[in-house]
Amino acid sequence: MKWCVLFPWIVTLGWAQWSLYSARSLTSDLRAATVGDVLTILVLEDAQASNAAQTGEDRRSDLRIGVQGNYNRFGFQVGGGFQSGALFRGRGETSRSERIRARLTAQVIAVDTLGNLVVEGQRTTRINGEEQLIRIRGKVRPLDILPDNTVPSYALSELVLIYEGDGTVSRAQEPGLITRLLRLLF
């Protein structure tokens, strides 16, 4: 009698477990493959950019008019002159370097028509009054998912990575009210 009561329950649990992994080989690693699965994204972003420009301009104009001669007893002399000049030198240079390293788990929210996984995730950390937010979204090919169910961020297409901070350190780096007003005016 006990078997009659327990057997349907055991079969249901076994079937639920089997259906969860039925699309995968029994010897394969568990990797994200369907909506709702999770995978770990290794955020490894290095961005460097520099730009330099130099401009020079030099203009000169020079005009002189003069007449000399003797007329009877009186000396006749007329002179003139014109001189102009312009000089311009301009130089500008910018340089920027960014480096982000993080690990966060994202969830598969859709599978596109080609079988690529659309993933999205975020992590919020608060340390000593400073809140850091990392938000990521993109598409990953199932082939790019490593055996330990991780994927580097440079393997995601259409990557959107937002890294924001809010707190005393972030506010200290912002310009003051007067500086922002002057920037708006000029």
C-alpha cells in the first residue's frame, strides 16, 4: 500500500529532474541554454584612447611706398609704409584609459532566432556609504560559454555595460554649482 502512494510521487520527482536536463547529454557540463538559466559573466574591459592635434598659422604682409627727388631748391621727399602680421599656434591633446574587472551572474531572458542567448544581470554593492552598480546586457553564442558556465564580457555582442557609483567619493569628484553654471553660460 505504501508503494502505491509513494510511487507516483517518486515518478513525478524523477520526471521533473529528467525533464530539466533532458535536452543535455548526461556527460556534458551544465551550461546556460534556455530562458531562466544563469551564467557568470567575467567583465574584462580595457579601453584606451588618445588624440593629439597641432595647428600653426603665420601670415605677414609688408607694403612700402616711397618717392624721392629734388625740385628746384626745395628737397622733395614722400615716404610711406604698411606692415601687418598675424601669428596663431594651437595645440590640443586628450588621453583616456579605463579598466573594469568584475564577476557577476546574469540570467538568460530570451533566445533569439539564431540560438544566441540574450542575457541580463546587475549587481549592487554598498561599502562605507559608497554604492556601486554594475548592469550588463548582451547576446552570447552558446559556443562561447566555457565549461564552468562562464563567459568573458568581450564575447558578448551588443554589449551594454553600465558601471555607476554614488556616494561621498563620487560627489567629491563632481564640479561645484558655480562651475556648472559657468559651463552652461560659456
